[in-house]
Amino acid sequence: MGPPAAAPGGGHRCTAEEWDVLWRRPTLDADRITAYLEQWEDRLDLFHPEQPAFQCGELNTYNRGPEALHPSSLGGETAQWFTHALVTGVAPWTAAAAARNLLCLLAYDVAGIKGAAAGDPRARSNKVYGAKVGPVANGTHLHLEVTGGTLKDTLMLSVPPARRAVEDRPVWERESPPAAVRDRRPTGRLDIMTWPSRRIRLHADEDGRVDRLAVHDGDRFEGDTWTAQRRHDPMTAWTRTAKNATVPLVIVSDRYWNQPWAPAVLLHEDNRSKNALIEHVLAIAERGVLDDDTPLRVITSCVLHANRHRSNIQDIPMLDIPYGDIRLLADSAGRAAFAQAARYTYAIQSKLITTAVATTGRPAQLVAQRLEFTDLADGWEAVTRGFTESREEARKLWEVTLRDEAERLLTAFPSPLLGKAPILQKVFARTHVPSVTDGTDHSDKPAKRHAGGRPAPTYTAFGHQYTLRQLSALPQCVVSLPTLSKRVAEGWDVEQAATTPARQPRPGS
């Protein structure tokens, strides 16, 4: 980790092998990091006269007081974290507090109308219209931690090794942005993760405290911002809709209840290609760099805005839950079963609501409010632990947990027409978690087709015909679909390609 070995913009590539070596070291290279920080220390000065860190050096008129740096100002008077300091007055900030709040403002600032900087050609009556929300507020954040691990562990798990694009540089290696708003295309990961989303300049009083600041709109991405984020920011979580559109992973329901099972969906083959971080962690698991019993936690968060204009933040819900261990993630059948349990939860929830609507004739919105799963966090944690020991037992436990929750909700539902037993029978009789211990039989399903209508090729393995995707879902297969596909393309025997752990060489080599 740390800065690239090449000169800025030199296109240095951090490989998986380099990542593995760094992981095994007790710490990051402190001398290298210190030398890099000393090289750019002027650009990291919060009050530099020309290149203030994460700010615009051209601004010299301060249009806001210290309250603009208070995180609560993003929520207005209705947010859950409203503070009376916004009414009674916010004192000037110390430099350390101002730096933290500056990064928060850049990450989460709301959309809407912003005061225009002097000379901005987009200004209309001294205002700029159409500001976008900050980058962290525009999707679902995701990172992984080793339970009981260090900051080094978190950084390395959450930033996959990748080539540094030739023109990609962090903001402190670039010239200070101009005051005027521009359309720009991010050049790479360092650019998109550090370039400030707003034009801001902090003003320090004689005691070095921030008492005023300039705040204006910042650059907009060319094209679709979600596409840019998904391409360059690995710490974003994405999934697919029924119409195959890629959208941020939803971790809360329409009624703002957390859905602790949601991150497990990312392990399903349909979603993994959309999440660079998940691919990174699975590759680590398959390489055997971490011990099998290394416990992981997944931390996800999103932003709920108070209106469709996204001009106020209502809440920032967060999930911090177990994600199994390396043994589970390295086992293709185990993680497939884990992901399937999450998908099953959505199916049961939907079936429960639609069946109750059909039975009672009540409005769907009313029924959904009464029958939404709300109390499953502890149950999901127990099931997650179970998947590392016995997939089949964990599957059964989750089905029982969901049935108990559905029965609890039906008992409390205010309608004499809603009989618990008939509803439960209808819901669970037609929707079930597939068994995962005896393999997944896809023989009665048509093979998926390549673009252009050609059926996917099949291979003989374990006495049956499978596509590579079907084969990767079997419990006998111990590698991911990308690894399996690569091996078969290289000429491996199909069964050996599926059953040889990724950390081992090709048999006979």
C-alpha cells in the first residue's frame, strides 16, 4: 500500500503478489509513507495560501459562517441528528475539527441551489443550479474489516490491487481547482476518491480557528455518475434490478427498516461482477493468504434524503454485521448458499405480503407496513455463523427463523380474515431455500445463452453435463467461476479445475 513506486502519473501497477507480501507484514512501510507525506506536505496544509488541502485557492470571499461546517446542517431542522447549536450559534472550529468536517461536507453535501463563485459563467442571479449530492451520498458504501483487526487490515481489504492509470493522481498532486464549475471525467480511482465535490475555502481567525468559509458548487461528472463510481470506486455496492439495471445495493426497506441480509446478495454470481471489492476479497480467500477461520465483518451505509430534490438528509443508516470467515468465502458452494439465503428472504417477504393482500383485500401499502420483517438482525448473525459450520443446518435454521417472524407478524395483524396457518402454508409451501448439501441439479433448466443466441457450452463432470456456471455452484467446486473459466481455457481437466483449491498448482505440473 502507500504511494506508488513510480513518479506521479507513472502508471504503477500493484499486483496480487505485491498485495500478499504487504498483508503478511505487521505494518505498512512507515518510512515510505512518511517520505511521501513530506514530499506533499504543502499541498496537505489546510490553510496554505495558494493550495489549501481539498479546497479552492482562488476563493477569497467567505459567504458562510462556521455553522456550514457542522454535519447537522446537512439535515436541516427535521433530521434525526438535529442540534440546537445551529439555532444558538456554532463556535469557530479548531483546525483538526474543521478538517474532519470539511471531508464530511465534501462527501455528503446535499443537492440543490448553491451560491455562485465570482466569475462563474454558469451563474444566474448569483446562483448555480443543479448541484449533485456528494459522492458518498450518491450510492451505497461498502467496506470489510477483520474482526479485531487493524486499520492496515481494513485499508488493504477495502482497496483492491489495480493499475494506476497514467493520468490518475490524487487532488494534492494536482493544481488547485478553479472557482468556476466544470464538467469533467474522472481519470481513475485516486481522482474520484479525492477530488473535492465542492469549491470550499476555509478562513482562519487570529487563533487559527475556522470562523468563516466560502462554499460553492463543484465539478459535475460527464455522463452517468453511477457508472463512474462503479468503474473507479471499489467501496461501492451494486446490484441488479429485475430489468437487469445496475443500481446501488438497497440496505433498508421503503419503511426504513435495516435489512441485514442484503450484503450477502453480493456474493451471488449475478452480482459479483458489479462489485470490485467482493471480487477482491474472494480472490484473497481463494489464494489462502488469510487463515481459514479469519472472521470478517461487512460495513455498509447509505443516505436517505428527506425529499426527491435531495436537498436535506433524513438519515444515514448503517449495517455492521458478520460476513462469515475466509473458509466460507473460499468455498463456492458455501457462499452460493449464503447468498441464496438472502435472496430467499426477499422472496418470502414478497410472498407473505402479496398473499395477505389477496386474502384480506386490504391496501398493499397498509399490509406491507404491518408485515415487513423488522426483527431479524440477531437471527441473521446466528445464521451467518452457522454457514461456516453446516450449510444445511444454517439453511434450515433460517427457514425456521423466517417462519417464526412471519407468524409473529400475522398474529399482530388487525384482521379476522387473516388465518396464520393457511397463510404460512401458502407462503412456505411454494417458496423454499434449495438444499445445498447434495449439489444443485440444473439438468431441467435450459442452459444460459451467450450473446447472439448460442447456448453456453456444457462439460461432463461428476457424471452429468453442466455449464461452467452450473458447475461452479456445485458443492464439489472449490473455486470461483472466473478461476474455473480461466483453468478450463488453459486446458485443465474440468473436474480437476473445479476441485483443486486456487492456492494449489495444476495437478501434474
